[in-house]
Amino acid sequence: MYVKGVGPARAAMLEAKGLKAVEDVLTYAPFRYEDRSNVKSIRQLAPGEMATVMAEVRSTKMAGFHRRNLGMFQATFTDSSRGTLVGKWFHGAYLADVFAPGQKVALFGKVEFDSYSGQLAMMHPEFEILAGDEDGDASLHTGRVVPIYEAAGKITTRVFRVLLHRILESIAPLPDPLPAHVLQQLKLPDRWSAIRALHFPPPESDLRLLNAFRSPAQFRLIFEEFFWLECGLELKRAKARLYPGIAFALTDRVRERIKQMLPFKPTGAQKRVLAEIAHDMSAPHPMYRLLQGDVGSGKTLVAAEAAIIAIENGHQVAVLAPTEILAAQHFFYFKKLFQKLGYVTILLTGSNTPREKTQLKRLVAGGLAQVVVGTHALLEADVEFSKLGLAIVDEQHRFGVEQRQALMEKGSHPDVLVMTATPIPRTLALTIYGDLDVSVIDEMPPGRKPIVTKHVPQDRVEQVYSFLKKQVDLGRQAYVVYPVIEESETQAMKAAEKMHGHLSQVVFPDIPVGLLHGRLSTDEKEAAMEKFQRGETKILVSTTVIEVGVDVPNATVMVIEQAERFGLAQLHQLRGRVGRGRDQSYCILVTGKLNETARERIRTLVESNDGFYIAEMDMKLRGPGEFFGTRQSGLPALQIGNILRDADILELARNQAAAFVANPPTGDDLRRAVAFIRDHWQRRYGLVQVG
Ligand code: ADP
Ligand code: MG
């Protein structure tokens, strides 16, 4: 970067912030703006107004409590008008190092009359240290609506202002890469004006719009960022669709077999998504489709229908699940559905003995097993399929792109169906899961009653037990779940074992209570699940291994212990284990002391049963990065756009991008766009090989 004032040290600090080229700095967006147009001398100040003064520190002192960081820091300022102004900061001890007498500072805040000292004062004013020579023109920092930048190493917000001023003064206007018709249609400002206005908002700017990231300039730059991202994804998606794949035939026999398998009438939503899946599967290109639907919406049934299409065309189906319990659950479910069709369904997991594994692998390689359900064990190199046609991946959240890839490579461009029970808005899903198409089941099977969710503090857990007893007396069943904190299944297992002992011996001596946790052998797990499924055990005490998948319609109560330790999505998933039959179901969240966000999570759950709403709250509470995890490499680090805050602009950009890629005004427009994305975007967002 060749900019006056940026030596190697600063260049390194900028680079650490991802600001490598001059253009990156130009689009480095302020996170906030302040109206500092009202600059006054201290003598001109009147109580009640918001104002900016440039002043010098005369003296400082700590007042009030003297305990470190608790006291009130007080500084007295003067300026050339010879007025005095007091600044006060609670917990301000750290400021003693910042405000040395003689230091020049700019202060912004509300002017008050301090009756205690009889002087004018500002409580907690914003301030900037005036550094002198490096500071450029004072008019960059005051007398206007001023941008506040996040510091980059030692590069402060003031240095950013100076730097940006210099860059904007010294380089020629950048061309506008957005297609002209998009600019016109949306009445967007051109890029160069938008960049200038981002750093130097025009005098008449609306401060509220600016701080909501909705000034015309911000809107345009956010739109642009999303537009290229979506164009890139759209091109990538289109390209992937051109790989050769399997064209499954949708014959009458296939339809007949599906009918034969179905235990109930599919919902309208299930029919619609099956049509989308069948359409993809019959095309001579690989399917990459994400199937979203709330817990219990019937995704697995749709997956079974898709499996029949592949199997009746002479192919095998792999089902990849994140946990052993879920794999076992899918195995039972598919086995039951497919028995009447004469398919062989097998389960392959890490807890098979070497001998079992060898035998199972032989069945897979020989094409004798049509449906192979399993955990990560399926991905091992020596698991070879005779003819893999469809890969079903459950719970996208827990698998990375690489694992999906590993499974796909066991066939020759098989179709891929990814299922997730953490549904997010469609546009967001298309962005996050960049290369997948999205189908949504937005309807529950008929006859479901919304689950009633209650929060019970730990010290009133006895109430929960008497409620459990009543439900069991009515012939219902219940789950009691303990959290597994990452890597400490042992601890959760001990808690579950202890509780199992307590419940079965002390609380419910007459009720059969089962126990399920990750350290049991496959056989023991199967036995525990089958007993519960058959209703022999009435209460199942478990660690979160049942988080996904278990399907017992007669279970009507889900008790979650230490619910504050679970994430929102996880709690919602757990709750989805009940409410599957005709009877009213309940979810009881037992908690200890709650902090702010835990309280928010519990409240969200008590108030809502809607998986989309809950996923959205989850993203808000945790932030999108954390929500999707580092494994989900599809989420790009955006510069100015924020996929949650700017969901509306994302939607707009996606629609525009899809229309543009599908129907560019001229071939030249598209070529220019592809070249632009390649140069500017691949570098930043790793959109590999577009166009
Ligand atoms: P998901 O995988 O989306 O959580 P499942 O496929 O496990 O949901 O279905 C949840 C429950 O609803 C299962 O007991 C399933 O058999 C049942 N189910 C699915 N589809 C229907 C339907 N169309 N009508 C009635 N019950 C259904
Ligand atoms: Mg296909």
C-alpha cells in the first residue's frame, strides 16, 4: 500500500484487520457516527445542549470512592476562551494515564450545570486525544458528522480519518462495477460518491439513518457487497449443476414403491419438497439440496422417499448421522419403512467390532446392502460402495463441507441431500450454504398440538416429579435429559447415572426408569431405546445423546435439567422429541441461576415453538459466526454488510444477482462481472473457480 503516513508498521496493523489494498481501506466502514457540527468555545456553552469543545487538560483528580476503578475520575479543562469545564467519568481511574495536564483533547457530550461545583460539566463525554502533528486538519474531526472507526492496532479512529482523507484526495475516482441497469432500477448512488459519503457524510445527513447503516451510501455499499457475493454463489451453483451426474428414472414402479412404503399421507409441504428433490434427481447432474424443516416436520420420511428413487434405479443410499444414537435411530426408522420393500438396511458405526465391520463392509462393497446408515465411520477410506447414488447427510450443522465431500467421493457424482432441523430464512440459507439449493418443509404433520413449555427453578424440582408421576399414571412416557458439556460426556454420564438411581429408587420406586448415555455399548443403547419405544420403561434418563432423532409418539414430557447450559437450538431440538402424538405434550426447563443471555434463551423457548424464530434468536444472541461454527466454511467474513442486520438488503441483492446471472443484459456484462468477482472477490472470500 503506497499511502503517505503508512509505513511498514502501520501496513502490518492494517493487514491484520484484513485491510490489504487501498480499496479495502476505502470500504472500511465506520461502525458509528457522531454529530460534531456544533463546535463551541467553553464560554459559549449553555446547559442542555450537545456540543463539541476543543480544550486542554488543566488538572485531574479522583473523587468519591477510592477503591480502584470504582471512583469518579474528574478532569478540569480550559480553552482559549478561558472558560472551565469539568468532565466526569465513573469507574474512570484508568483515565489518569490518558489525561495528563497540558494534554489537548476534543470532548463531545451534553452540557450540564454542576450545582455541586457551580461549574459547567459533561458526564461521560466522548473524547479524542488531539495528537498534534499527525492529526491533519481539525475539520476532519469536528465541525461535521464524524465517522468513528474501530481501531486497527495503534491506528486510531483519528488516524483513519486522516488516512482516508489523504487517500480520497490523492486517487482518481474508482469506476463503478455494478451493472448500470441495477444502479438505475434501485436508484443507487455511484460507488465513488458512496465511498466519499461513507467517510465524509454530507452536512444534511440524517444521523439516525447513518447509525442504522441505512444512509444511501451505506445501503449502496452493503448492497454491492451482497450482490457480488450472491453472483459468485449463483455462478458457482450453476457451474456445479453442469457436472455429469446420475439421471434417475421416475417410473411408475418407483411411484408404486413409494406408495407402498408410506405409513401415512404426506403433508402438502412434504409433497412439494419431494417434487423438488425428484426433479433434481432425474436431471443428469448431481443434486446438492438442503432440506430444512423444524424438528418433527417429517424430513426423514421425505428422505426415505428419495432413497427409494435411488434404490429402484439400482443404486445404494448412504445416510450419515452425527451421533451414534441418531444413526441407530435412523437405522431403525429406515429398516422399519423398507422391510416391506425387501431392501437391506445396515448400520455401521465406530462401536461395531472389527469383525462386524469387515462383514458389513463386504455387504456394502458387494452391493448387497441398499441402505447404509452410519456415523463418521462411514467416511473411512476402506468403506467402499458398489454403486452409491444418493448421500443423505443429517444435521448439516455438525458436518463440515469436507465431510460431505468425503462421502460424495465414495460414488461417482452421487446426489446429495442435506437435512437440517435448524431452519433459517431461505435467503440466508442460500448464502450460508453457498453451494446448496434449498427446500423447506413449513408445515407440521396433522394433529400436532403445540408443546407447552415451562421454566422451573431447581429448588422447585419436586413439582416436576409429581407432574411426571401424573403423566405416567395417564399412560404417558417422559424423558429426563442432562447436558453434555463438550468433551465431558463422562461428567454428564455420572450425573445421569446418579439421577437414574435417585429417580428409580427414591422418587419413582414403582415406575420403570431407563438409562441411556454415550458410554453404553451399541447393544445396550439399542436395548434401552427399544424398551422405551415399546413402553416398557416409562421414564428415560439420558445425556444429550438423544438430542436428535428419537421418535416415541407416546412420550409427552421432556424434562431438561440444567437447561441454562444448553444452546437455544439444542433446547428446541430436545423439545422436539415430544409432541409427536395426539396428546398434549410438555417441555420443562429446570435451571439454576440464570445470567442475562441464559434468561433470554429460556424466555424465547417458553414463548415460542417456531423453529425459524428460535434459530433467528439464536443467531442474534450468539452472532452468526458462532452460530454456524468455524466448521461451516461457507460463511464469508463480510466488510460492511451484516447478514442479520441487513437481511432485507441481502434478499434484494440475491434476487438481483439471480436475475442478473440468469439473464444478463449482454454477454459482455456477464463477462465483466465474472472478471470483477474473480479479481476482487475470490481474494477476499475464497469463492473458488467462478465462471
Ligand atoms: P424430522 O426428521 O423432520 O424431525 P420425522 O421425519 O422424524 O421428522 O417425523 C416426525 C414424526 O412425524 C415421526 O413420528 C414421523 O413418522 C411422523 N410423520 C412424518 N410425516 C408425517 C405425516 N405426513 N403424517 C403423519 N405423521 C408424520
Ligand atoms: Mg441426478
